[in-house]
Amino acid sequence: MRRERKGANANHERWLVSYADFITLLFAFFVMMYANSQTNKEKAQQISQAFREALDQGRVSQALIRLLKNEPSGRKMNDIVVTEAARSSKPEGGRTVELMPSLRELNLKLKEDIAAHRLEVRMEKRGLVISLREATFFPPGGDTLEPGTVPVLEVIAKEIKGLPNPVRLEGHTDSVPIRTARFRSNWELSAARGIAMLELFAERFGVEPGRMAIGGFADSAPVASNETAEGRARNRRVDIVVLNEVAAAREPGAIRPGQ
């Protein structure tokens, strides 16, 4: 009779020990991954909350204004795109109204300026747009509003003030670079013009600051070709955008010009 060798069964069962070790390590790996995912969620929530708090300050940040006015702030930014949204750029309760009556009203009250190509009033998918030509409202390369344009801006401000819709004030330039003692780039110039418009509407005409946001787009959203002088002149503008209900729901910062 064949004699069974001592310890043979033990050798056959060694694979169970290795398999158990593998399962234990695999379980530990998944526990670690799950814990890490929970930490990332907490970090994401903290970041999201920080952004919400920044957007809920209800005013244009002083650091940004110092930067655009070339005051020392201890920071350097070569190019900036600015969207300062007060209260998420939405009026209390998220109310909006139909904008076609305002389009007709502004076309009637501003017909002479429209005919002279000083400004344009149109309806886009995102809402009512009043486009102000730089040649009329600002000096070349500057952000100080021309005093003679205040009566026209008052008409626009009164119409906006009577609406609950959020408003965006967007500065745009042509593709010709600017680098002056005041503005290091077209981004800064376009944002500064948006700020100038916000300050006028809020401080002089009483438009609620919490409804307004500013944006500096430089030459990133042209309405005409930058290859011609006429096209560049059209691109140098400030767009006052009264958002409709759909666009307001997408705020802040998600809407590109022309959308």
C-alpha cells in the first residue's frame, strides 16, 4: 500500500493563505479609496462655499478697483477677465419680466442716437442688449465716460431701473494691443469700462448694485472683423445686457456674449 507523505495536505492548502492575504489587501484598498473620495467631496464643498461667499459680497471688490486704477496692491496680473457678480447677479426671488416692451421703448427714445450709429439696441437669446460705441462714450484707450453722453445713459438707466432683471455690463475692445501707464492690456481696459458704467448707474441713477455684474472680455467676443477700421470701431464697445429668465438662471459667469 502506498504511504501518504506527512504534510501533504498542508501544502495543498497554502494557496488559501495567499488568497486570504490578497482579499484583505483588496478590501483595504477599497476602504482607502472610499475615504479619499469622501475627503475630496468635503474639499469640493468647501471650495464651492468659498466661491459663493465671494460672489455674495454685494459690491465690486476694492482690490480689483485698485488694480484697474493702477494703485499698488501687492499683486500682479498680466491679463484679467472680470466677473464681479453681486448676489449671484439675480434680483431677490429670481424675478424677471418680458423684455420686448423695453426694446420698443428704447428704440423709440433713442432713435436719433441709433440712426447716428452711436449705439445699437437689439434682442439676443440671452436678453436685451444695448451696445454703446466707444467713439461716442469713451476717449480712445480710456475708461472715463464722456460727459455729453450722460443724458443718453440716463434714459437707459431709467428703463433698467424699472425692471427686476439682472444686468451685465460688458467691456469689449478690438484686437490692437494696449499697454499704457494705466492699462497693461485690453483685458484691464475692457473691465475698467464696465466698472465705470456700474458706478454711474449705481451712484448717479440709483440702479440697485446687487442686480449688476461687470465683465471684461477684451477682443475675445468681436461682432465684426478686426481686419478693417470699421470692424474694429464696432468691436470697441460696452454692452449693457438685461438678462431674460433663461439667461438669468445660468448666472453667474456662464454666459458668453452673443449666446
